Amino acid sequence: MIVVTTPTLEGKKIVRYLGLVSGEAILGANIFKDFFAGIRDIVGGRSAAYEGELRKAKDIAVGEMITYARQYGGNAVVGVDLDYETIQIGQGGGMLMVSASGTAVQVED
């Protein structure tokens, strides 16, 4: 499936717009504690473990969005937007949400 952030596909004709599709993934507070416990992974101000988990969450969110696009009969998703949000729960607890949204379309093969 073609997934792009642009509203069109160069060299392809969009023949049908099928609707908004989205996917979400949420990382819980325990993940943050695990990351900080493994602070030794930080090199140059970056945490490989944390970045890996963010990538995994992004892949889950995009994968879910693609699943919905296929269910609508789409073979591409255009105008994709990725958002990263923090959700505060009580004092000191929190979660990170990654969401992907776009428009499912059918393009000519």
C-alpha cells in the first residue's frame, strides 16, 4: 500500500476518495520507567531504547491506519499526518500516544 504525506500521488490518478482513516498506539507509564532505568543507553543525549519504542508505536499506528484503508477498499493513503501527544495521568504518571491519520483512496494501477 502506498502511504504518503502529500495530498496527491505523482504519476498516479486518484479515482476515488474513500474517507478518513486513522490508527493509534499508546505507550504506558511503565515504559517510561523502564527507559529511565536503562539510562546507560543514552549516547549523545539520545536514548536508543526510547527511540525504538517510539518507532514501534508509529509502526503500529500506521499499520492500523492501513488496515482500515484496506477495509474501505483503498490501495493508498494520502495526506498522512503523524501526531505525538502526551497524556498526563495524576501526579508523575503519563502516557504517550502516537496517532496516524490520512485519507484512504483508490488509485489507478
